[in-house]
Amino acid sequence: MNFRYFADACTVTTLSTKYLRVGLEFRMILQYITFLLLISPFVRAQAPWPGAVPLAIRSPHFNSWLPAADSLSDAEPIYWNNRALGWLGSIRIDGVTWDWFGNSNSAAFLVNIETTPTRTILTIEAGLMELQVTFLSPIEPTDLVRQSFPFTYMYLTANATDGANHSVQVYSDITAEWVSGDSGSEVTWSTTTSDDLVYHQVQLASPSPMFELDDQAEDATVYYAIANGPNMTWGSGPYDSIRGQFQDFSSGRLLNTEDTNFRAISDNLPVFGLALDLGNISEISTPVVWALGVVRDPVISYGSGDGTTQPRSSFFWTQYETIGDAIGAFVIDFPNALQRANELDQKITSDALSISQDYADLVSLSARQTMGGIDITTSNGTDGQWNTSDIMIFMKSIDDSSRTNPTEFMFAAFPAYLYLNASWAGFLLRSSLQQQAATVPASTYAMPDLGSTYPIVLGNNSVASTETLGIESSGDMIIMALAHAKASGDGSLISSYYTLLKSWANYLVANALNQTMFISSDGQSNPNLAIKGIIGIRAMGEISQIVGQADDASKFKDQASTMLQDWESQAIISDHIISTYGQSASWGLIYNLFSDRLLKLDFIEPGIYSNQTAFYAAQIPTAGNYGIAYDSNIPDQVKSHWTMLAAATTTDDNTRDDLVSLVHSRAWLNNDTSQFPTDYNAVSGTGTGGRSSPAQGAMFAFLALNLPEQSIQASVPGGGGGNPKRNVGAIIGGTSAGVAVISLTVLCLLLRKCRQKHKARTPIPNPDPFASHLDTPVTRDTFNFHSPHSDDLTFYSQHVEHFTFDSPTLSVLAPQRRESSLDQNFHLHGTPTYGPPNTNEPSPILVSPTSQFPRDSWSALREAEMRTLTPPRFRPATSSAHGLRNEAELLRWEMEAIRARQKYSGEAPLQYRQSTRSRFSVS
């Protein structure tokens, strides 16, 4: 959203002084004052943008914001906890230097700030040029490699306001403050140059692995990069020396010298600069691009539940051998990254505008914040190779005691992950489910987190102190598991961990209506907590039905219905749901009703929603300036994430929009620089907690409600943890001998008929999608490889080089080779990529039902469906038994192909959304 206003007139004095200081003509100042007076009816006392805007946010330890409380561009970037992060940007125009951000004495005039889901755009007046400085933190819904690469872009465009040519040089630097929470720590650095790239590298002299100090990682390496060229210069050294070179020398250039005096951060603050001389120009139309990254390796130490720990690295390492290769590819990829960002911004904003402009603003402000709270990881196999099928995502509860995977914040953020790519939601759940399933003895309820020592993830074994949160955490986990399955179509988690989920549901049956022992994460014991538990039980009934456990499904659904009736009799007083049992005047935001809407259960009576909506509407006129209290017992405390979930349950658009606008008013409060906090005072707006929290993914609540449900592929449960067993084996194993004989007889007759039909048909013609991608005909003899199943992770890890996999779709069409040099084919995909080593054809574009981005034609979906077919598993016909197996496999494959062709023979449903996986090469 654009916010082109001007600061109050008192700013003119400061600006006039700056103009005089740099020698601009006094006539210009008078004209500027006259202009301000002419537009005085529109002058505002505070800038019309948030008090803090995101700059570079890519991971829990790479989280930078810009305080923007006034209209001078002299603010210094800060970490989410307000610790300074030295980062300066300057432009030199006809020998006069202006700083577009950073702590300096030559600040320009900040005209406007625009936020999109992926970018923050500063519009700045610097002398006779207008600048647009953009901070792009990519969100890559179809690409795990790119999404896990902890780098951002800053890029600059500009034009002369007088239309004339001017001598222009640009400069930016970072300081060593990025690598430690202790300014007394000693750092080392280096600069790497090549024909195409220059980058600075900074790290602690003695890093402390897996350790945080003042919430900053003490094992990070920071990189600052730019594309090399004839007019690019660089330098490292004391801040006054390097910045002085750019400001004071007549050329506006650095000396390409490296400081070798390694020292403490606070000792003559080391800075690392990159400058570019643009010559005499009237505009900068081709962006000048800098790349900033904060890299840790490994990023997580994961306790497997059995006492062992596993180091886990960012997923991008599966694509690159060296960090230099990764940085080079990232810099070169900027035009493509910008195009993808534009498309994603347009998609998200368009969807959000169906609610309101205020809502679109909130989604834009929260998107990077939500993605910046997670690390996307993989592990090394026993053979030293990356296990690209072992994907786990971990969330840090930023500004909340370094907890790992806090269930209440996962639950709040889940709408964003479901909307962007539901597979990510599954990877996040898997890290919690796997550890809890492996813990012996297993808890009867879900843990509220995996411990409070991020990035060391050893689990939470504090049974005595966590059981009071058992209803909330167990309800959250079951609800999220079903939400993931419905949005993605992937039932592997609910199959694999069915026993664990069932045990938690049984715990809810026994305890959800307990009015005294249990509390929510907000410290409340109330009907809002109870309804989460009851909806969790109902969700378990759905899960049981999906995985073929009919008795369990009936039991849990019946229990949930009975408990719902009991809950209604205790929780509903007159016209609303109370917030405290026995207190008819109490009330609150019953945000846990959102789960019923998200899962499309239609479990809660419509009248409850409409009555609660009317009650909210009655409270809004007397609410504080920035929202309704989440509980009447704490009248001045607002929680914006819960407000948004409650708004998504309303049945009246006016009430919905009023609740959204209250959250927007606080988010755009300019006199408080808290980084879009979840918790704040209803009257003053002062932030009280949850700065930069990923829980603000709750802003995506309305978008998540519009996601289509997918057909879920699930197996019969195989136990409480590990991989699900194939339901075919379970069924055959339980078949009686008589039925087996009958089945075998029928099968033999079918096979004989099939043999007669195909006797003369060799080679076997391919279905359409295969024919266009394979160079040679496929015969019974050449079809001798296996295609893995999505739930057979062991097979993946053993055959990682042979197949292409895009969960939940599979492909057996094209190879994927891994390269490290800059001239590689830069194949970055959203999920693990494998391919058969027998062709140089390009990999197929696959359709994922969870993604939200359009394909060109409906035929692509049919093609992708054909590609997901498991190819025949032929073996050498050394015996009659093998021959029968081969015939059966061929028959199965042909039947699947026929079904796929029939399924997508018509036009695409209008509501179906498809996606592409972008591919490109770097030269």
C-alpha cells in the first residue's frame, strides 16, 4: 500500500539546515517551504507507516527491522530485540553525500514506505534525485532450496527530479555487529573477489556452536556481496576510514584494500563496504543490487528422542558444494527472483483485497515475519550424502524464551503455511511428531514445545510442569495434522503417527471439560480452551475415518458430539460464550472456533457463530483504540493473532472489518517501534510481547479458509511412529485362505486374457505424457527400475540419485544432477529432486495440489497425474511366478493410466489452482 504524505512542517527547519550545509541554493529551500504550506491541509504529525518495518528477515537469527518513526532517513537497522545492526546506504550526487538509511549525519528525506509480502520499499528525496530503495526477502513457495537460503537483496533505483545528468556514486556497508550479541567479541573477516562477484565474510574469531547471546547466534557467518564490474570498488576497515573514503574522495570510490587487524567489534568498529561509480546519469533504471546473508551450519542440533542428537543443516546445502557458488547464483538470479516476488505479491494481495485494504496491509506486513521464524533443514546420511527426503522445519518462538515449535504459535501461524505451501506445514509438524513418538516413555498428551534452548532441540520432558497445557497442545497438534492432510492431500503423517495422535485424542476425551486443572498458553482456564479440545476430538474422528479406522472414527465423533452438548450447557450464557466458568458477565474472543471453520467440519451450530458475532459487534464501540481484549478478565490486553482468528469466525462483514481495522490501527501505529507485536495495550498500543513473532501468520486466516480440500492419500496406520505400512499388505495379511484361493483364480483368468491381448505388442506404446519425454520405447525388458512411494522414506534415502519427487506427486521422468560451479544448470525445486540416470531431457513440470499459483492449461494437470503413476515393476522372467508378477504389474499400470486419462478429460474446474516449478540456468 502507498502512503504518500508529508511530515509535519517542523521537519522543514531540519531539512533547510541540511540543504544549506551541502550548498544547495536557498531559492530551492523557499520553494520547498512554499510547497509544504500549499499542501498544509494534508500534513500529518506522524508518518503514515508502521513504527518499524521489516528489512531483511530470512530465519530466526536473520531478522532485521528499520525503526521508522519520523521522516528523516537516519534510523539505524535493529535486530528484533532492538539491538543495533550496523548497515548503511549512501548516494553521492555531484560530490554531496546523502544517506538513505543508517546512523549518520547526512540523512535524506523519507517520503514514503510501502510494504508488500516480500518487500519494503523506501522512497527518499536526496538532493536533486528521488531514490527507491527496496529490501527484498524472497518467499519461494515452490522451492525449498531458495526458501532455505538465508540471503536477502537490497536494490536501488533513482531518477533526477530536474531531469539533468549528475555525477552519481552509491555505497553500502555492514558492520561486524551482525555476528554477535557481545560487542566485546573478537571477529575476523576476509574479502573474496572474482570476475563476477565480490563478497565480504565476517565471523567470530572463536564462535560458540548452537549458542545464543542476547538472542543472537554466536556461530553465524555474515556475507555482503555485489556483482563485480569495472566501476565497483570495495574495502574493509574502521568505519570512519572506509566511509570517509567514499564521502571525501573526489571520485566517490573505495581503495580495494583489506584491513588485516582483526579485533573486537567495539574496537574501532570494522565495516565492510561495497561501492559503485555510475558516472554522469539522470536515472538509475537498472537496479544496483547488494546481497546480505547470515549463514549458520549446522542450524539445529536435534534430539531424536532416544538420547542421540543429530546435526541438521539448511536445505540449500543439498544444491551447493560451496557458499561461494550459492552466493554467486543468488546474485545472478536477482532478475528472476524479482519477477517471482512480483507475481507472489500480486497473488497474495489480490486474494487479501477480497476482504479489505486493511486486511491486505496486515497480510503484507506479516508474511516475511512469519517465514523468518523457521529454519528448513535436512540431514546427512550415513554415506555422507545429503538425505533430501529427510526434511524438517523448526520454529523459534521469537521474543518468547527461545522455545522450539511452540504449539500455540504453530497453530496461530498455520494459516500462512497452509496458504503458501501446505507441504511446509507438514515438515513443521513432522519435527514435533517424530521426536515425541520416539520419546520413551511417550507422554499421554502433546508437549507444548520441544524445549526452550533453540537451536538445541532436545525435547520437553518437564511432565510435571507441562501437563496443565495438555489440552491446548494436544488439541493444536491433532487439528494441525488434519488441516495439513486436507490442504495438501498428503495423509502420510496422520497414517504414520496415528497411534500417537489417537493417544492424545483419548487424553482430550478424559480432560477437555475439566474446569480447574488445565490452562491455555495465555494462562486462562475457560470454555475457549475446552472447545479446542472438543474440536480436536472431532478432528480425530475425521483422521480415523481417512485412514480406515471405522470403529475409532465412530467413537471419537460420538464422544465429541456428547461433549459439545455438555460444553454448550456450561459455556453459553444468554447471548454469548463466557470466558470464565460460572461468571455470566465474563466474555472473550473465542478464537478456537476457528478450527471448526478451517477444517470445514460444520461441527458447531451456526447460531453459535451468529450470536458470538453480534456480541463482538456490541463490544467494539467501547473497545480501546487498538482492539478488543482477548479476555474480559484482562481488559486492556489485546492479542492480535487471536483477534484475527476470531474475526475469521464472524458471520457479518461489518463486524469482521471492524476487528481487522482495529488490528490494522495498531500495526500502523508510528510512535511505537515494536516489531508488529502479537501482544499490546488496547488503549496506548504499547507492545507487551511477541515482537517479530511468527504467530502473526494468523493474519492469513481468511486466505486459509478459502483453500480447497484435496483428496487425501493415506495408508492404514502402522504404529505410533516411523513410516506407515502399505494398506495392501495389511489387507492381504488378514485375508482368509479361502478368499485368497478365489482371488488367485480370478487373477489368473485376468492375466491370461491380458497375455493374449498383448502377446504381439512389443515394444509397449507409452501413454501420452511419457511419450514426449522418453527417447526410446519402453518394453517389458527395459522397465526394470522401481519408483518409490511417498511414504517409503527408507527407499528414498537408499536411492536418492534415481528419482524425481515433488510431494505429494511423484515423477520418474527426468534426472536431477547436482553441480557446484556457477555455470551449472541452476535447478532449484520446492521439494527433494531425484531422477532416473538415463536421459538428458529436462525435468517435468509437476503440479502440486497445495500450491496457489496458476498453470497455463488444464492439460498440464492431466499430464502431471499421468506422471505420478507408479511404473511397472518388471523383473527378469526367470520363472513362471515372475512372469505372472510382470503381467499383473502391467495390468495395474495400464488401469491407472486409463483412470488418469478419464479423470482429467474435461475442462478444469474454475476453483482449481495449479502451480509451476520455475527452472532456469545460470551462465
